[in-house]
Amino acid sequence: MSTRASTLAGRVMSAPSIIALFLWMIVPLGMTIYFSFLRYNLLTPGMEEWIGFVNYKFFLTDHAFFASLANTLVLVGSVLVITVIGGILLGLMLDQPIFGRGILRILVISPFFIMPTVNALVWKNLLMNPVSGFFAWISTSLGFQPIDWFTNAPLTAIIIMVAWQWLPFATLILLTALQSLDRDQKEAAQMDGAGPISIFFYITLPHLSRAITVVILIETIFLLSVFAEIFVTTGGGPGLSTTNIAFLVYTQALLQYDVGGASAGGIVAVILANIVAIFLVRLIGKNLDA
Amino acid sequence: MESKFKTPFGQFAYTVFAWIIGLAIFFPILWMVLTSFKSELDAVNMPPLFLDFNWTLENYTGILEQSNYFKFAMNSVILSFGSTFIGLIFAVTCAWAMAFNPTKRTKDTLLWMLSTKMMPPVGVLVPIYLVFRDWGLLDNRFGLIMVLFLMNLPIMVWMLYTYFKEIPKDILEAARMDGATLPKEIIFVLLPMAIPGIASTMLLNVILAWNEAFWTLNLTTSDAAPLTAFIASYSSPEGLFWAKLSAASTLAVAPILIVGWFSQKQLVRGLTFGAVK
Amino acid sequence: MRNIMGAALCALLAGGVAFGASAETKLTIATVNNGDMIRMQKLTDDFTKKNPDISLEWVTLEENTLRQRVTTDIATNSGQYDIMTIGTYEAPIWAKKGWLAPLEDLGADYDVDDLMPAIRAALSNDDKLYAAPFYAESSMMMYRKDLFEKAGIEINGRLTWDQTLDIAKKLHDPDNGVYGICLRGKAGWGENMALISTMGNAYGARWFNEEWKPEFDGQEWKDALSMYVNILGKYGPPGATSNGFNENLSLFNAGKCAMWIDATVAASFVTNPKDSKVADQVGFTEAPCAVTCTGANWLWAWSLAIPASSKNTEAAEKFISWATSKSYAELVASKEGWANVPPGTRMSLYQNEKYLDAAPFAIKTLAAIDSADPINSTLKPKPYVGVQFAAIPEFQGIGTVVGQQFSAALAGQVSVDQALANAQESTDRTMQKAGYY
């Protein structure tokens, strides 16, 4: 049906978005690339000078860089695993007839509507505080030492918060996919004597593969730049144990006001994110006949 | 759907189990709301106080007296809905074109669009800030609407594209046979079928824009400041703050939470990203 | 379709724009969300009544966010604010760069000479005042008189850190919910590093030598950090690495700390029975010394300044004069009681019998502020100004990175030696990159 006229119309119609996005990408990106070759501290204006790759050298040889790269991957990977598995389980749960299913569904998806800052503040103070937090009370009433989250398991604490926020998103998409599962196919398998576990692995899971791909792709984009949760709770510490790439760039940009260094870090982050993206698309691309 | 449980007891146990899980996930929000009605000393009390404390509204009255909540909330509404409306205009046309007149490069274009979201915002803060300063867009609602619109545009195009693709092309062919022009085709044939997809795209973007906390905090001072800035004035002051913070948080998330609750069915129906065949 | 949506949007925007419009001079004031500032916002009716042509727009933010907002604004000359709340760290740096308007016309009855000399010096450049102190603080020790009495401990003269360690050990009783000592552990130049820097000073250490080289490889820092990790790690509360001022305040008020060394402003919170379970049991004494008492307590003043880019300098100066005047203190006293007057900025406040009666902590606060000197705060000579910081632009970044290393040492992730080596390396890199050597 692609006549020449409709192709032209298609071009014209998609052009505004593409141009807008292109400008949104290229203007800051261009400026950032330019800044990344300058010695440019916001606090010493007028002293900018061209210094070549020095900013990149400093960023890439900083031992904080590798630590934060590892933290970023662990954070994204763990949250993906938790939300996908949790999302499937919750999806299966909500797919059954339960008393008050509508309300239950509302409860489960609510975390998605909470601002990341609020999420972090509530978890840090009201729940995970080792002295007056709710979790500390549970531990002590069960006779355990309260877990000192932000000292002993800071990254885990961040992962839990972020996963809590994104679990509803995964659940929603996976639940929708589950509901579209062909009942006849399932019943036929049941007739043939397949147990619930083999039905899950041979029918349900393959049916979900596309939805899982979508969840992974969209979440990865957002998780690579997780920031508010870290800023509010641990400030990247103790040590570097919760510093991800986005937070490392933040320390350069808004603590050291080293625009040159932050720009170099930003460019490195973009390159890394795109490598991850290409990897992802390759790995799961066949599921995405976009 | 018929029950797969063999005994009523099995059904009962399962329901109880499911409710426990659901309440556990919801608990942090519940606890926040509960804490917002406590006095500061009760809020840090150990063991925690569940219902047996002096319920008080002093946190809420204090906050409403101290800051102009409605101005912040109004800005949040304007920013999130404004950016979503502009986004929809751009994204619907773009996704329509991509879905019905795909070219070889459509897939690459889509992935490129998504990749524009991968720059950590803090890395481009200074360039954007300088541009905004020079154009007089700092603390300006329009400027912020543009930022939020551009930030979420890739997701919108993607969502709508995958939704439009599910619409059978035969119908369009038939409409065209009947002599429908392009605009008519979109308004009378396509849009009605695409309403669920558009509605859930809209909702998702309102949520994302409402919760965006980096640009909205760094590019505003007062006139355009939304609820994220409101929260920033209650996190970690000197002195006990849990109860007040909880009340402020409750006020900040309540509007979007209620919108979300009422529209969750709509959200579910369209939130597929093409994941459902 | 497009037109309808566009029209709807325009209507929406227009509706919104109508909000902030006003005819008179509007002052946009950026401030931190601390109690004294919040109180000031409630009392501004007094100011607007006297100055009906001036309206005030408050931007209240949490400390870290505030700092990043105002710094970005002033460094890019964006002119979003007419008055900024800044500290003794920013004031001298910004004044030197010409980013702040000097406060030369604060009014006849302002009495600049009444300001505490140390604070006035910290906020001035070339003898001109660039920021007016709203409230000021030093650091001191707050302790539980009841617990000290029960254990038979008496304080004679100024404590040393070794003695403090012994006391913490004696009073540490986690089974009954009492920890020996509460200190800041959260990483940040204004968080744990404020305390650790004063400990460093007490052990004879300094941030930089005369050649601007960091000195974390010296024995002084090793002694200081070992003491810090030892005392807080063994006799501190769980979760110490995420405790800042607030968290410790909550702990102390809940009766869980036997000792707490922190800002002097905490005194009015811990003695307030509405917030504190131990209000009548709090004693105050100076922060501990080690090899020296020089620089063993810090100095900070939240102050109001006018960016040079402001177009409303005159109105802004009027407001600053009002907010930091003697009559503002009286206004607070008449509305909320003398104990709630912003402390530490004016000598006259400490000669006021009513204040001294209402604030049992006043004498110790005054002594602490008086003894803090931003110029001579280390045993060995140093090239920088500041007790618990070095007033150079690079310090925020350096202090934060070093603070992270020290919190890692406290968490037991790295050894004291390793943390110091890392701190030395990263500070050295930053100073080198910034072109100091």
C-alpha cells in the first residue's frame, strides 16, 4: 500500500518528531562534546582552555569509574531479574480469580505512581532506618539484630527500592500478555496430561517472551540513569559502593562543578549505554520485529 | 474464567495469600500515609505505633500554611499534561506514519529515538542550563514542558507505533476506497480504534512527567516549580521531620495516585508495547 | 485536531501564567529548609507591612539541592534569585570573584560592629561585608547528665579524644538501647568531613600544606581517622555511616546517645521537651581536643547575600537588614520565646539576661563560636581559610570524595590506611587537574 504519495505523507508526518528529537539530541550532545575537551570549571569562568583528551584520561583512569561501572551493571541486572521474575509471579497471581481482584491490582501497581524521591525518602527513613525504622522493629521482634542496610548492604538497599518502584510496570505488561494467552491451547495441553509446571515452561513462558523483551528494554533505559534514589539515601557511599555512572557524573558536575570532566563522563556514559543497547537488541532483537 | 481450585479452602487460602502479597507491596505507601498523621515523636517511636496514637492533622495544616501547595500542584498538572498533549500531537502523527508507511529505516529510527534517552541528564545539565538562560526559559513553564515532552517523546512514539501496528490495514484500505482523505482517515477511522492505546500512552506519560525530578528541580525556581520542588523543601531539614515529610509526600503523590487508580484499567489495556499478539 | 489541542494548551498556559503576576518589587529568596528559616518565613508579615511595595517569593530547598541550585545560578550569571542563603564556605570565594553585591547600606541602626568578629571576618572580603549572618554555629558536645552521674563520670576541664573514648566505652549499652557516642558518618564535605576535619585539626593535621599538597599520608591524619573509626565503629549506633545531623538528633532525642558532638544549634532542639525525651538531662561541654585545641570546633554561619546579578539590590538589602537585625531577634522573642532566637551572630544577644535565662546552652555556644578562628585553625601553618573546610572552589568535590573514603573506612570496607591512601591519591589528582601544581 506504500504509494509514492503515502510514503511522502509518511515522511512529512514523522518529520516533526524526528527533527525535534534530533535537535534535542544534537544541541546538548554537540555542546557536551565540545566542553569535554576544555578545562572548564563553572566556578572559574573565563579560564576555559582547550586541553584535548585530558578530561577523558582523568575520568577513565579514576578508580571510581570502574567501581561505578560495575555498580551500574549490578544495579540494572538485579532490578531486571527481580522485576521480571516478580512480575511474572504477580501476573500469574493476579490472573486468577481472587476476591477483590480489582483492588488488589490497584495495591500492586501503586508504587509506580510514587516519585522516586519520595520512594527513597520513605524507604530510607521510615522503613530501613536501623534504629527507628519498621524493618528494624520486625528484626528485633523476631529476635535478630536489625540489618544496618546503608552500611552493610547499601547497594542491595538501593536495588530493593528501585525494584519496588519498577515491579508494577513489569507486572502490568506481563499481566496484559498473560491475559491474552489462548485458553484453548492451555486446556489442550491439560488434556494431554501436562502438569502446571510444564504448561508454564512450554506454553506460558514462550508466550511471554515478547513482553519480557519489552520490559527489559524499557526498564534498562530508565535504570541506566537511576539517580534520585542514590542522591537521597547514600550519596554514593559508603566508599563507592553505591556510586553508579550517573551519580559519578553528578559528583563531577554539581559537586566539583567540573563541566569539562562531567561532559567527558557524560559522553562515556552515552557510549556505554549504547553498547548495552546494541547488545540488548542483538541478544533479544528477534523478539522485537519493530 | 472457571476456578482451578478444587476445594473452597484452597480458594480461600490462595486469596489470603494473594492479599498478603498485595498488602506487603503496598505497605510502604500505607505506612507513609499513617505516619503523616502522627506527631514527630510518635513517628520515631519504637516499637512502631500502628493505629493507637494521637491522630493529628498538624502536619498537614503546618505544610499548607508554610508553602503554597496549590501553586506547586497546579504547576505539576500544567507541566505533565502540557508536555503530554504536545507529545501526543507529535507522536500520533509520527507513529501513524511509521506504522502504516514503514520504510527500511523505520526500525532503526525507533531504536535511535530510544537511544536519545540514554544520556544521563546530569551530564548535559550545564549545556541545557546555558541554552535556557540565553533564551530566557529558566523557571518558565513552556521551557520545562518542552524538555519533558522531548524526554518522553521516544517512549510515546514507541508505544503508539506498536499499538497502531496491531490495527488491521484492511480497514484503512476500505476507508480509502470510499474516498476518505488522509486527515479524515486518521480522525474517523484510526483514532477511534486507537483510543485505548492513546489513552494509556497519555497516562503513562503523565505519570513519567509528574515524577520527573531532575529537570523540574534544576530548571525552576518558583514560578514554574512543581511538586518535586515542594518535596525538596521538606526532605531532611534540621530537627525531627519524619511526620512532616510523610505528610508532604502524601500530598505530592496523592493526585497522581488517584488518577492512576481510577484509570488503571485504561492503562492496562494499552500498555502492551506490542507485547501482545 | 492540532488547533483544538493547541487552543486547549494555550488556555491552560494562560491560566497558569496569571498566577505569579504582581506589580510591586518581587524578591526571590533561596533558602535552606532549617527551622530558623522556616520561622523567618512565618514572620515576614512584619516586613511586608513596613514595606508594602516589596513582595517575597520563597524558594525553600533541602541543603544539598539548595547549594547546587544557587551555585549553578550564580556561576552562570542567570539571575534567578535576589537573595541567596549561603554559608561561610561560599561567601569568601564568591565575594572574591565579584559575584556578590557588597552590603554597604544596611541602615543606620543595623550596628555592624555588634556582629561576632570571627563570623564577620569569615563573611567579608577586603573589609567589606558580603553576606549578613542569619544564624551561626560552632560544634560542641552534648551529653546525658543522668547517665554520666550514674556511671560516676565528672567532666573537669576540656576533654581529650582519649578520655572521650573511655567514657563512650563505659556508657555503651546497646542492649538497653544506649550507644556510647553519636557522630556524623554520612559522607559529604558538610557532613562527616565537618566533624573529621575538626578531629584532624585537634590531632595537628591540616588539609593542605603551604604548597597546596594534601597531607593524608601523615601520621596526624592517621591518628585522627583511627580514633574516629574506633570510637564510632565500636561505641556508635548501628547505621552510623548514614547518620547526619538529623539522624543523630533523632537518636539523641529518643535517648539513645550518651554523647553527641555536633552543631551548637542542636542545643535548642535537644532541650525542647516537645521534641526531646531527654530535654532536662542534657549537659553541654566543649568539643574534645587531642594534641591541641586549635581548630577542634568548627564555625559555620548561614547567611544572606545578594548576587551581583540581582536587579533589586536595594529592596534585597532592606530585607537582609530586617532579617539579621537586633529587632528581628526581639520579634522572634515576642512571638516564640527567647530560646528560639537565631543564635550566634550578635554579641548583644549574649549580654541579654532574658536570652541567657531562656537558653541554658548560650554560654557554651558563645565560647565555642568565640574560640573558632577560620584563619588560625591548624597547628601548622596552612594556605587556606576555614576551620572544617578549605575555602577554595575545588573543596566541595574533594571533601565529598574524601568523605566517602572515610565512611567506607567506618563501614569496614577498607582499612584506615587504605582510606587515607585513596583520599591522598584522589585529592592529589584533583588539585593537579585544577592546576595548583
